[in-house]
Amino acid sequence: MTSSYNHEPKRPPNLTINETRPFNAEPPVPVLREHFVTPVDQFYIRNHAPVPLLDVTSHVVTITGLVPKELNLHIRQLEQDFQQVTVMATLMCAGNRRTEMSKIKKVRGVPWGHAAISNAIWRGPLLRDVLLAAGIEQLESIWDTLHVEFEGVDTCKENRGYGSSIPMTKAMDPRGDTLLALQMNGHQLPRDHGFPVRVVVPGYIGARSVKWLKTIRILRHESTNYYQVKDYKLFPKHVDWDTVDDWWDRMPPIQELSVQAAICQPTQGEAVTPGAKYTIKGYALSGGGRRITRVDISLDNGASWEAAHLFSDLHNEKTSSHMTKWSWEFWELTVMSMPAPCTVICRAWDEASNTMPEDLRQIWNLRGVMNNSWVKVNVRAKAKV
């Protein structure tokens, strides 16, 4: 295994680079909305260290910890010894829309815009099946007390591989679809996205979908990895870097996504023709497999709202509606006479009646995570020629 910034993969030139070492980038927001299944080269990239150079023929995933039977599985075994399952799932960084929080008060973290989110079709064995091969059914009476830790090859904080954990109940849920992905959109995983194997935890923040997987551990407690205990936590807005040490152990790690949405068209500051027909477009999603049931749009600062049209643009996708359980929802609203200038506001609702808070100031937090406040895009009037 080689890990050096001298061996980074090539990336498309249109990505917005938010950090170079490690590399973190997102596609242009309008491009994101062009494809229900995001093309691999336009999928957002979230790295915490150099991208490893791994040999698919020698790479091994170890299943250890409290399992009755420890396993060491080569990629060929993951491909041939287990049923291969296809899952469409949207991954989103918990820091999506972080730049908006920094406008209120500076936060720390990668300065993501609206596009630290993408949707793909993943394929590989279910984590559940792999754990069953390790005899985990013998511990079924205590599954509620156990956790599944993932660790990657990429060496990060505290000289450990990037790591995280999820509850055993999520890992073993037959409808939870947690996957050890070997393919992405019908092809071998690209290096930036975890080659040769990564975890995909549908409905959870992207931080739990560990890339370049090397170890799965069954524990009686959550992972002690830095990224589980010292990152990806949501603090009250009064907590700052002088007081945060009193809060790390008090706050649980973020797992399921909250209701999220974004406006992809128009873009911030776009000039539109007053009175002209205009179609507003965006995406929405929620965690835990909860379906988006409504997206509201306001053009008068929230005085009135109109429901957008929801659809899954699957005309060219050979898939079923069942597969979209873990994916985002696309929406659009055609305005017959677009006002300009104005502020386009968006909010979404899911099937549990969860929605998005109006005031970003009320959910500000020093890590800038889980921004799901009302989305606001200001448009200006196109100058008359």
C-alpha cells in the first residue's frame, strides 16, 4: 500500500476545490441537478488523507472483535462468496452548506457549498451477510448493545485509519441495506471513492461510509476513533472552542441525516428576466429511508408558498421505484411570471412530518454541520438591452 500526495488520482477540471491536501471538492450545483444518478466524475469528493494506492489482488478486509469467527476476506471472496446486492443511495457530507453558517460566525471545516452530496448505484455484499458468515447470529440477544466499527487504510488523526461506527441494529437490519460496495454506477470503485471496497450506510451522514475499508470490528461501545468521538457532533449554538471540551462526551455522534434541500436553479445572484417564465429546480432528501413528501417554494419571503412538483427522473435508469428508498428526490416549480429581483426560498418535508427550521442562527454550531435551515437564493433582474 502506498499513501502519498504524489499519487493522487486525476480529477475533472470543473470541480470546485475546497481543499487541496487532503482533496475535497464538489461539482457545480447546476451540474449536480442534471443527473438523478450522479456521474462518477461529478460525485463530490471527501478525503481526510492522501488517497491510498491499493492492490485489489492482495487487499484483505478483516472482521474481528466480538465475532465468534474472525474472517480475513480478499476482494475476490467478497465478490464470489456472497450474494451481490445493488443499492441506490445518496451520500451527503454532514458539512453540506457549511459556508452559510460561516457568514453568521466563522466555523471550522471544509467550506462546502450546496453540492457536498451525490447519488450513485452501489453494488456488493450486504454487511449483514458478511457478519452472519462470522457467526454474529450467536450474539443476537445482545445486538442492541453492540456497535460495528469500520476502519480504512487512510492514516489520519492519532495515526489511525479513518474510522467510524454504526449500531449493530442498523448493520443487521434486513431492510437497512448497509453495503460493502465494490462497484459504483456499474464499474469498479474509483480510487477517490474507496477502491477496492468501501462501506455504504444508506440514510446516514457520509462520514459513516468509510472508504478503503480494511477492518470491521464488533464492539460493546461506539468506536473510539477521532472521527466518531471528536468530530461530526452537533453542539448547542452557545458552545465555542473555549468550552467545547466539556461537550464532546455529552453529545452523541451524528448518524441519520435530517431533512435537507437545496435550490440548484437559479444560482445565487443569477440574473433573470422579470415577468418571464422560469423553472426553479433543486433536490431534497431525508435520513433513515424517510421519503420526501413535499417541497415548498416562496417568492415573497415566506408570506405564501407553492408546492413544487416531485419526481424521480428515472427515464433512462433501469431500476425500480423501490430502489429510490435511500436516494434524494428531485423537484421543480415552473413560475409563469418570475419576479426579479426576489429571494427564492425552499423548505422540504418528509413522511414523518419533519421539516426544516426557518432561522439559520438558531442551529448555528461551531463545526458547521447539519445545516438544514430554509434555503435562500437571491436573484437579480436582468438588465434591459
